[in-house]
Amino acid sequence: MGDIPGEIFSEEGADLMGVLPLAEAVERFLGFLALEKGASEHTLSAYQSDLEQWEQSVLERRPEAGRDVSLIGIEDIRPWLVSLHHSAYRPKSIARKIAALRSFFKYLAQRDEIQKNPMEEIHLPQTGRPLPGVLTPEEMERLLRAPSGETPQGLRDRAMLELAYGSGLRVSELCHLPLQALDLENGFVRVYGKGSKERVVPIGRFAAAALGEYLERGRPALVSRKTDSSVFLGRRGVALSRKSFWLCVQNYAKSLGLRPPVSPHTLRHSFATHLLENGADLRFIQEMLGHEDISTTQVYTHVGIKRLQEQYEKFHPHATRAPF
């Protein structure tokens, strides 16, 4: 997303006559998300795309509504939603677009830019939440042992895998981790997650040992003139990208024949699920993952129940046998 002039974010930058054009309202909202809510680049990009798509539909149907956001009504929303349902968009994508509009109009209503929130008449479609894919502890052990300990890249990959599984960090947190965030002696890492919220996460002795070995024997060989304080470096000496780590995880998983398709997020899911299955408190897992709402973490209880049911059906003599 390109840079937006600072004055766009000002609550006093509206038209002197009290008219707020739709395009400017969208820019202000995006600035609010970036500066006050600390939204990620990914979230900002998605919301900008969704809102601009809807804005275009408004201008095509009712150009006058684009000149003053207070003129927007349900008649400027429903036709667009109908067109989405008739398109190839999945329910989850449509739900995200509705959520973007819902947040946008809530923002406007809270600032008295509109008298009535038209999104109050719109309800999100039921999309269901798919259970996250996880690896068994045995599969995780195989994946963690896959990288070579004889090359700088292999040492880096092993340290990243150990840290991802040992701490549950998001892939963006992992790739942007600075050296000063590590405390290997005391066994924790300090990260800034969504909304720039700081949390301290223990990393365990396996991850600490892998990191120590990488920092001693691997990272120095990857350093270049472009290197900054990033822990994990790519071939050019700059921070390893999310895509590169995603490909790295996929390649190791494929070489081992692991299923389901394994991604960096699978490591985070496996981290949470294995903690829960071994008796960890859900609130503790919520804190470790950096979830703001406990309901987000509760999905792992369903994963645990599913795994428990699979074990029951596999090993209990009366689980699947016909009663007569």
C-alpha cells in the first residue's frame, strides 16, 4: 500500500461544509487502522482492496453518493453483495469483504459522519471454521531433524523450525525477529505481534540450543554488507522472507512425505495442539500465541477432541465393533 499523506488522518481535515467524500473517508479509515489499530500490511492491503472494489460499484450506480459519505445507504451495499454471491468468490472471501465494510461504517458512525449505519442490516454468511492441520509429535520430530547441521542454511532452517514449533510464533514474527529480542540464557524471546503488542514467549532448550549453534556457526557465514539485526538471513544477507521460509518448510515436508500439506502455520497449530493435549491451560496457550480473544484459541480444543476421538476409535475394543 502506498504512503498516504498524514493530513488525511486528521479528524479536522473534512470539507469546510461538513461534506466528507467517500474516497477520503476510505483513506481516513485506512489511516486509522494503520496508526491507531496497528493493523498489519496484509490486513491494510486486504481492506483497501475490498473497500475500493465496493467504492467502484457505488460510483458506477450512484455517482452522487461518492461525493458525500452521509448519502450512502443500504441500496449502495446490497447490489454489490448480490454480485459477489453470483461471482466465483468463496463464502469466506465474501465474509471478509462484509467485515471490511462493517468496520468502515462503524468507524464513520463513531465519528458522527453518518446518522445511520447501513451495515446493521447486513449479516455475515456462515462460513464455518476449518480445523487447523497439525502434525503428530512423531512427525514433528522427523521434520525438525530434516535440515542438515553441516551448512549455514541447514543450521538456519533447523533453528527456525525449532523456534516456530517451540514458541508458536507467527511466520511474520519469526522472519522479522531481531537479535536483541533473543535471551537464550534465560530461554525466552520478546516479540511484537498484531497491533504491535509485545509478549514474552519461552522457547525451550531445544530451540535455544539450535539458535545458539546457528548464531555461532551459521549466521556469520550469511552476513553481508546489507545485513541488519535480523536473526534469520537469506543468501544475500538480508532477512529471510515469509515466502522463502514457506518454501523451505514445504520442501522438507515433501521430502519426508508428510501430510496434510505442511506450512509454517502448521508448526504454530502443532505447537498449540501438543500443549493442549499434554494438559496446558487454554489461557496460557492464548498468551503464548498472542490471541486477543480466547475464542480464537478455543479452536484447538476441537482439534484435541478430534485427535482423542481418533485414538479412541483406533484402540478401544468397543469403539467401532458391531454390538451384535
